[in-house]
Amino acid sequence: MLYFQVMSVRRYIAIWLSFLSFFAGAAPLPFNYGGQEISLGSSKSLAWDAKRSLILADFAQRISPEFHIPDRLKKRVSFWFDIYTAYSANHYVIHHARYPWIVFEVIDTGPQIETGKGPLWLRKQRAQKFVNRRKAQIRQVLKDLSRNPKRFRSPEHKRLFKLVQENAPGKSLKRKFRLALHSVRAQLGQKDFFHSGLEQSSHYLPHMEEEFERLGLPKELTRMPFVESSFNTKARSRVGASGIWQIMPRTGKAYLTVNQFIDERNNPIKATTAAGRLLRNYQRALKSWPLTITSYNHGIGNIKKAIRAARSEDLADIIDRYHQGDFKFASSNFYACFLAALHAESYHEILFDDIQRLPKKNFVVTQLKTRRKPTTLLKLYGISKEEFLKFNLDLAEAVKSNRTLPPGLKVFLPKRFDKSLAANQMKKVRL
């Protein structure tokens, strides 16, 4: 530890990387698309591989040992680490859905989208069609190999044969290629979203860490919203999940107020309390953080079913053995995504040079003693509707329709109201 006290983290990692500076990976294979070269290479420099390895090993000991990466999940976590930190939204990573570390190709559509002809939506549409064609071509090669694995027809057959043979578990070559054929998937890079999440998260993380400490939970769990929403307070899913924690309506109603006019899932602080209580309950039942965190995505009942089917409480065993019901791509990768995001956030200053983190959002919380109209509250507090809503995202619909707010509701106000609440003998409360 003395070594880290003498040398900055940046300098330490720079020394390691300097040994690899002459060993850059092969240049990406260019592909001509629409008169423009698009990178299809999946190789990265050894310097990046070394940086990733150091960070995922938590070389500066910033993360609690209970969230260190299990050996059997390292390749899966590495894949998601690259998605969050190396690939932008213009990158399509074509990979194996069951074994995501098997990356067939990486397509950077940025040049075509930025300089191609036509409106932006049309350029993006062309890029998507190109990616779909490449996926179809990869599937065709894998189909050939699934019929006769050792019959090579082209350099592409040889490349994919070696990739799948060396990286997919199992002994039967035909089974490997048959599974690969039905597992071709494209994942968009998320570096841009993660970057935005890093900037937005500092608004709330200090409060979230305090709340989780009060609940007796590890602070590392407060990084789960990087996976759920990248701290986008406007995040809404097609299945009804809402807010930075992406809480489903049924779960929200069990821990929060969720109705037509008030949706506390959209208040990052209130939602953090609800998520913390849920995680604490799951942990008490499962006695395992990998299972608890996966349950947050998949549901505790479904996880218990998976445990019985896999005959193991080891998440790696469950991922390997259980492929039924809804335990598919998202659920099997959720814990790996969390570990990747946790390590990326913990070492963000090494990975991102231009982060402008927002200041901590300071507020005071009061509780309504009686029913109040939003317009009455705004006059009482002397605050504009716009500023009030910045602190009370859960009340957007109620304020919009001037719907009466119930007694007992917790209302957030800027910190400057601390003294005025005391002067007016209005009760301040804890979360």
C-alpha cells in the first residue's frame, strides 16, 4: 500500500502500460461500405488489455473483497467492461449470446453516420441494415461449420472455426457451431451512456451511499443504476420499469407510492430507499450477493427456481446449466454487468479524461401534515414550479394537474429552505 501512497494511480498504470507500448494489436480489417471504409476488426491493443486486467483485478484495492470478480465470470465481466468503456453507441459488437466473450466482429458505423449522405435517421437505418447483413453472413458461415466443422471454404470459415473452437466450452464441434449459429447477437456500445451516467451520478451518489449505510448495505450496491439506467432520471422501459433503479410497478407499489399522479420510483432518493429495502430482504433470504443482485433483475422466485433446476447456489453454475424460462441473456449477464460497471466507475479517472461530475444535490426533506394543492405549496414555500420539480420528480403529474397531495408525503426542497422551515415550525424529516 505504501507504493500507492507514493505514486499516483495514473502513473502506476502508465508504467505497466509502457512495457506494452510496442505491442499494439493488429489494425482493424477495413470493410468498404457505401464508398467508405468501416472497421470490422475485433482486436484491440495489448495496452488496453493490460489496463483492463489491472482494473478488473482492483489493483488499487478500491472495492470490497466481496465484490471481486470470480474466476469463472472474468471473461463475461471483461466483455461488459469493454461495452461500457471502449465502445461508443456507433459500435456494434457482434458476439455469441451464450458466451459473450466470443466476439465475432466489431463494426464501427461512426464514419458512415457522421459523413454519409441523407438525413441522420436514414444514415442510421443504412448502418443497421449493414450490421444485419453482416450478422446473416456470419450465421451462414457458422451454419456451414455446423454441418462439417473441418471443411474450410474461405479465410472467414477458418477465422470463425478457430474462434469458436478455442473459446466455446464443450467437446463436440458440431454442437459448438450449432449453438453459435443460433446465438449471433449484436450489442451496441454504451461508452457514451456510461460517460453521461458518471457525470449525473454525483448528484445523488453521496445521498445514496448514506442511505445504504443506514440500511446496513455495502456502498458498492449504489452503482447498480449504472446498469439499469446510467442514472437517467427519465428512463422508462417498455415493460413499465421507471426511474434510475428501473423499479417495476408491482414492486414500486409494495415499497412506494405509485399511482396516476404520484410515482416515487422517479425520485432517485426515495427509489434508493425502496431498492435498498428490497435488496436487504433478498440478501437475507439468499445469503449471496451474486444471487441477490441477479434477483433484482430476475425476481427472487425465479432465482429460487433456477437454483433448484441447476442444483447449485453458485451463480456461475446456474448460468452454465439453466437456460429455461425467462433466465436468458439479460438475467444471466446482470451480475457481470454490475461488476463491470462497478470497476469502471471505481477507476473512472483512468478510463475517462473529460468527466465533469455534477455537484452533490443538497436538499432538505419535509413531510406534509395535511392535504395540500401543489399551487398552495409553491406559494407557501415561495418556489417556482420548475425548481420544485427538479427536486420532486415523483410529483410531475400531480403538479401538472394541480392534484391534491396526501398528508404524510415527503417533499424535497433546496437546502436554502432549511432555516425557513424551522422559522415556520415546519417539520424536517429523515428519509
